[in-house]
Amino acid sequence: MSHNSRQRSHLPRPSTPPGVPPETVFRPHSKLSFGVVCSSNINRSMEAHVVLGNAGLSVESYGTGTQVSKLDDSDETQQQQSNEPQSNSEASFSTNSRPNTIAYTCIIMVAIFDSNMTTHAISHIFDRLPGRTAMEPRIFKFGTPYEEMFQSLAVTPEDEAYFTRNGVLQLCQRGAAVKRAPQRWQDMPSGDVSKHNVVIAFEERIFDAVMEDLQLREPTQEFRPIHVICLDTKDNPHEAARQGIVALRLCWMLEHSQDLDLEAAEIIDQFQQERDAETNIKILYQVCYL
């Protein structure tokens, strides 16, 4: 079968890793609805979507589509100290989840590794989609199916080998196994947003974007509280996997509350104290009504 013929075939769906199972396998649905949000809805929020969903929790994932022009200083330092050969390149991920809305673009400096890259090196690739050079950015809009992204990144054998090697095709394939396409938080109808009892943002700027969006929306008829939490997470697959389990632990604590609105602050404070004993994770929390 030719390569092009194979690309037109249906994208194989990968198996997803198991989450922590509910206390009883007979529990059909969680009582709370969770939203998980990162920048582009392809790495951190998708990892949490998989882990929470496999654990039996009701969850949806989103991106906020902000624009970034460079790596955090800590990431630049890590790259300078790495023994892997690398160079910097710009990549774009333009976003738009419904017609007649502005197309937002995310730009980030990403690490490009050679053919000798290791698993450790792959863990430092970020959740945007880098091109092979700075002159070849890969641009997609929110609403573009993950499968379509996969196909466009594997048009030639050389592209397929390159984007498999740097882990990008695996991110697209995982996304396709979970849902059809990335969704932009700000473009979601208020009725869909307000159904979430808890929203987890995986970076402070994303937390701020979610809060700003909620405050700008017209209140719904139900005018329900939404508990917005920030679990600050570095934007690479290794940290996304690690924090996905952390998010699951917190979500199960909230799920088991008798009265979420009364108990959430105390549960989050308890969780923060427990996590401080293991690792220092920045947690922000605020309640917003919609």
C-alpha cells in the first residue's frame, strides 16, 4: 500500500492509559462536571481529560488560545544545560472553534532535536505543533480535527518520521482517541460552560484568561457557582502526565464532598498542605458565578 493511500485511511485509535478507578465499578456517572483547560487543548488538558475520564469522572477539555512569544526562563535554562543537540524554532497554532469569530494564534519557541533525541529530550517538547524549520510553521485552527492534523503532519515519509520522532504525531493521535477536535474555552456557549462545577487551569495565565472570560459573560438563568482552580504545570508531556494524576486526586476529593460549595475551600487547602509535603505546587482558587 502506498504512503498516500495509507494516509487516506482511518487514523488508528491508540489505547489510553487507565486512571484511578471509581470506588465502585457500578457507579455510572460522577455527580460533578469538570472542565480542564490549557493553552491549545493538545497536551496538558488532553492528558487530564484522559486520566479523569478513565477514572469515571465527567470531564471536557479546552484551550484558551493566548499568544506566547518565548519560553519561560526556566525552560531556556534547561535547554542550555541539556546535552542533547538542539536549536530554537517558532511554531504557530492558530485557533478558532466556530465560524465568524476571530482566529487567534499561539506562537511559541520550541526545541527541535536531531535524530538521536532521547525520551528525556522528548519530554521537553511543548504542546504546540512545531514545523521542521522556523520558515515552516504548522498552523491549525481550533475546530480542526486531530485526525486532520495528524494527516497533514504525515504527508510525506520524511514528515511522518520527523513528527513521530519529536512526539507531535503521538499528541494528535491521543487527541483523536478522546474527541474530534480542540475546543476554545472563550468560544463555548455559556450554557456549556456553566454546566461545569469545577474548572482546572494548568497555568496561571490560563487561570486568569478563564476568570476574565467568566466575568465578561452574561449571567445564565441558573447563575451557578463555578470553582476555578489553577494547578500550575510546565508545558511538556512529562509534567502533563505527572500533573494529570495530581489533578485526579484533587478532583476525587471534590467529587466526594457532601456540599461542594461549602467544602471546596477547605478541601483545596487540605490538598495544598498534603502536596507541600511532596512537592511545591502553586494552587490558585476562586469562585465565579455564571
